[in-house]
Amino acid sequence: MPQAGRRPLSNKPFSDGFKLTAITLIVCDPSHLCIEMPELPEVETSRRGIAPWIENQEVSRVVVRQHNLRWPVACEIEQKLPGQKIRSLSRRAKYLLIRTDAGTAILHLGMSGSLRIIDTGTPAGVHDHVDIELSNGKALRFRDPRRFGSLLWADDPFEHPLLRNLGPEPLDEAFDGDYLRQTAQGRRVSIKQFLMNASVVVGIGNIYASESLFVARIHPKRQAGRIALRRMESLVDAIKTVLGKAIDAGGTTLRDFHGGDGEPGYFQLQLEVYGRGDQPCLRCRRPISVIVLGQRSTYYCKNCQR
Ligand SMILES: [Zn+2]
């Protein structure tokens, strides 16, 4: 188990290891933000861009140039993966699951990780830590300048400590107003922090929580347990719409995952409230407020969100 040799930097247990507290944003122009840290839509975009190149291919060789990622690269990646056929590339929360008959590689992009399909033998850069070479002459290359990503292994990924207590996927049918209302019963935490809790629902980061609450007209500080079913239903609709739009936007970048030596530029998002402090609300024109909630910048409209 990776617990045995954790990086000294990351002394948190798996259970909260990925509650990242920082996000780096680059302002491209006033109406756009470039996300540097992959959130759920970016991970899903990566999956869609990579899957056609690796599914049903046999792994011919694995090259690990840097073992010290968020946790040490699992030894099975080098020992068990070669010779295996990749049955599928799926996603659970922000984990990509490379499934084979021998087990599953669990890949997390961390804060700065990216994946590319390259021709085998393409010279590696200093941050290109792992290549999974395939029988079709291509390789899946994992680049991660800040090394907060991880590459682990499990016989059954859904029993892995990082995955087994996760809440439902936001785009699944099981995630609906009833579920959210029932789960929130008696909870005094703010609705925004509640949404960002991965045991409630996975993959709603700081940006998408602010955006969804704006669309649903719910104040981010409202107690989760005091929101009526009807409003929870609007919130679930808003979450699905916001994430769905972001995934659709990512579709335009799928070809960027193949070839070249740069990093796939995570797509620009048109955001309605996040990052727009003091700018006019797109609905009522009053200035957008910024507060810090759970140590995260939170944007909302005092007038539209109750
Ligand atoms: Zn407003």
C-alpha cells in the first residue's frame, strides 16, 4: 500500500488527501478564466481524448522516470501492467481508471498533471514522469510539474481507500433533489461547503459550486439542512447544466491530446459569477460580492441569491 512510503510533504491520510486548498487561475480576459488545475470536466475531457488511443491496446512497456509523486508510483504499474490489454479507460470522480485483467491503474492528475498520446520514443521533458507504451506504437505520457498527481494500483478500484467512500457522480441519475435534500437533513454547514464535500457528491470544486449556486439563486452561506426540496431540485439541475456545458466546451479540445510536446491547454470557461467580484451581476447588474467560505473565495450576488 502506498501509505508505507508517502512523500514527507503529504502527511495526510488518503481520506482527505485530495481536498486541495488552492487553485491557480490565470485571467485571460475579463470574461474568461483559464483553469490550471483539472476539475471534473477537464478530467472527463482528458478521458475522452485519451480513451480511443489506448482502449484495447496492449501495454508493451512502462517507463517510470520519477517515482515520487503525491504518493510513490505503485510498483504494480511497472510489474503488472506490461503485457496487459487495456480493457477500458473510465472515470470515478477525478480519478481515471485504466482497467486490465490483472488490476486497475488509478491515475489522478493532481494540481498540474496532464496526459498526452505521443509516438513511442518521443524525447521526454523534465516533467514527463511516466510513459505507458502501447503495441500500436503510441504511448500515454503523464506530465506533472508539481507532482501532486498519483498513479496507484488496485485489484478492485472501488474498494481502494481513496474511492470507496465517495458520493455519487453529479451527472448520474441517482444524484437528484431527493438525494440532496435527504443527505442535507440536519446539516448546519453552508450549502457551498456541503456541495464541495466528496462524500456528498464528487467533482464539484470551488468554481462549479459558485456557478451552480448562482444559477439556482441560492446564497452560498445558506445552511444545507434548511433548503427546501424544490430548491434542491433547482440546484441539482444547475449543477448538471454547469458541468455539462463545461464538458461540452472541452469537446473542442479533444484533438489536442494527441501529438505535440506541450500540455493540453485546459479550455476556457465562460463563467457567470466566479472571478467577477465587484463586476455587475449578469442578471440584476448589482455588484457581485466576494467572501471567503471554508478558506475558499466565494462569489455571489446579494440580490439574486437567497
Ligand atoms: Zn444579481
